[in-house]
Amino acid sequence: MLLGHRVSQKSILWPLVVVMLPGWLVLVSLVRRPATDWHVQMAFRERVVQQMQAYDYAEQIEILHTRGFTLVPNAYDYARQIEKAGSGSSLPARRASIATLFSQWHKAGLTNDPQLVDEAVVWLRLGDRDKAAAALAEVKKPESASHYFTLALKAAQGRPLETEDQQKLEWLRRTWGNDWWVLTVARLHGISDGSFSDISEHVSAAKLAWRRLRIADGLLPGLGIVALLLAVPAWKLLCGTWKVWPYCERVQRLWPVPLMLCVLSLRGLFLLLGGTVAGIVVRLVSAAGQHDILTVIHIQECLNFVFNMLVAVATTYGVKECVASNWGTLGDVLGFERTDFFDRRLWCVAFPCAVMLVFGLEPLPQMLDQWHIGGASLFDTLSRSPGGYGPLGAILSVTQAVIIAPVIEEIIYRGFLLSTLRSRFGVVPGVLLSSAIYAMAHGASVAGTVTAFLYGTAYAGMKLHTGRLGAAMLMHGCVAAIVTALMLLHGG
């Protein structure tokens, strides 16, 4: 049979592992090729717009503040907010943030023609024509790079628009009136009176962008204060001052190492298959093969839910045999009970550790990026960002990241995989091997892989120390919630 301890006698399992696990990891690297990842491009674009809208808002309020802000309704309130936020340092800080984003993007080799045109528009908006001209000079196919390539080029060269250009610009404004890039191109050519109400035709969007970035800047310190308040009881729990939970593992008899690795490979292949199946389904049901990329993403997210549930059923089916054989309850096998989610002691351990972990590892990817040892951490962030998914896709993505993935991945990686590797090779090798496999499945760059490995090690330590898989699930979920919130607030 395929479930139970007798499966370890099947000689076919190790050959399957040798083929499936490397194959899955190779496919992960191929699927994440930057040049073909539409979502990463859109997430990056959204992040830049978020930063630039905040820059527009800060700049215009600073201008109004110096003029006395008497001509525009509500300008006093806006100026007071900027003054409290420290407008004197906000503009240089935003410029530096934008420059860092583009620098990471270039170092990772993620540039393409449309993005270079967008970059030129940003530099023109910031008043740096040299950098704008350099970005436009790198465009390989100007005729297909962007609708506003010619408009950006003439703005960089200081040349006036011809009749044809003016008609194109009017068409762009009618077609994409809400697009920050088009609106900025129009402003660069003087189609704006420069007043506060015309920084974009949507002051509320710029105001919201500013507030989101201000919240993002204060999110981790604010959570850190809360975590410090819980640090003492959490420390007592982790040090064993309080008697916590029993710890019992019998997973190795039920799920030997080769079977667990086969199931893990199948899950990875299933999730990669989701995008392909989604594209096929959309093409079959849409007229003349026309399809919306957002529809593909929505279907893919739904399929990921289904595939995750299938793998969860497959990996936990063995518990039926375990319980039927009087080996104990689900808690005896995995160290997990449904009541773990409502245990205040677990929350008092998981939440502070999650905040400290995110806070401690936050600067690591940027430090590793400076060594230029492969890719950029920006790609890891953008590849998991809900930006560009649309409202429905964002909801599905956040639910998947914050709720579904922590539960399913902890059952697989720390529930079965860590347990089987620990039983076979010992505690330290088990933690390192399970965390390495977890990292290879989650990191796109060297920095992302190293960071994911440290996260996996922390989750494994939490599970082993408390004896409860629920503690690792809660910690994983808290980390995912904090990171997702930061991505959403930063705009992708």
C-alpha cells in the first residue's frame, strides 16, 4: 500500500524522489524567469506609482505651505499633515527610495522597453533629464515600447509637440485618464496649470498613497512595542518556566522520508500546473482565444486552493491509519490540535517571535544584494505581491498567503517533512534539510533563498521547542500577515 510503514520497502520511491524533486525545483526557476513574469512587472509599476503619488502629494503641499495655502479648500489640513510628517526630509527620502528601486531592478536584470520608458517619465518628473535620456537610449524597439515613448523623448529633449503628438496625447488622456504615467507626461508638456487640484486629477489617490507609506513606515515599530509587552511571558514559555505541552512524534513509521519527498514534489508540481491549467481553461471558454490576464490569475489562485487541499488530504490521510491502530490522536502524531488556534499561550509565543523575526531579517536581503551574488531581493518581494491582481485576485492572494499557506505548509514542511527527517537523521540535520527544501521552493534570488531558509529554521525551532505544530502555524501566519501588509502599503 502507499500509506503506512510498509511503503518504505518500495524500491520505486527513491528513484521517484531523484526525478521529481530536482525536476520541481528546476521548473520553479524556469517559471520565475523575470522576462516573462507579467505580474512582477505590474507589481513593480504599482510600487513606483505609489512612491511617486506620495512624492507629488508631499511636493504640492510643501508649495502650498510656503505660499500660505489660502487659495485651495482644505489646504490647511493637508499642509498641517505634511508639517507633522516632516516635509523638509520627505522629498529627498522619496527620491532616494525611487532611485533604490530602479537600481535594484537594473541589477536584477529585470528591465524591458516599457519599463525603461516609465523610468524615463519618473526621472523627468523628478527633474533629471540626463537619467531620463539614458533610460530612453536603452530602449531597443522604440516603435513598440510604449504609447508615450515619443512624448517622453521630446520632453527629455525639450522639444515641443507636433500636431500628431498632441492628438496622441489627447487620445491617451481620454483612454487612460486615471493613469499616473499618462497624466505626468501631459504635465511635462505643460498641459496642466500646476495648481494643487491638478497635480493629478485625483488628489485623494495621492493623499492615500502618502498615508499608506506613512503607516508602512510606522507599522513594524508599532508592532514591536506590542511584541515587547508580550516578550516576558513569551520568554517564560519558550524557556520552559511554564509547563507547556507534551511532545510526541510517530510520523516516521507512517510517512518515511522518500514518500514525504514524493508528496512534497507533487504539491510543487500541482501549484506550478495551476498557471498552465488556468491559461488553458480561459482560452477554451473565451471567444476567439481572447483572454484577460487577470482572469487567468483569478483561476490560478482558485486552482491553488484546490491543489493545496488535495495535498493536505493526501498528507494527512495517514493519520486515519495511525488513529485506527491506536497510536494516539492527531495531536500525538503531528503535535497539532484544532484548539491550538484558540490557545492564548500559543499566541503569546507566536506573535512576539513573528514580529522580532520580521524586524530582525528585514535588512538582510538588502545587505546580501550589495554583494551581487545572484538576483535581487526585490524580485522575491514582487513575485509574491498582490499588486496587479485586481480586487478579487488580491483577496484570493492574501487569503492564500496569510491563512491557507501557513496551515498547509506547516503540515507538510514542519509536520511531516521535519518529523521524518528528524527521525531518520537527527534533530539538527532534520531542521537544516527541511529548511533548505523550504527555502529552495520559496526563494527566487540568493538573498530570498537565504531569508526563506532562516524563516524555515525559525518555524522548525518553534515547533520543536513548544511541541505544537499550531505554534509554527500561528507564527508563520503572523509573519505572512505583516509582510503582506507591508507590501500592500508600499504598493506592490
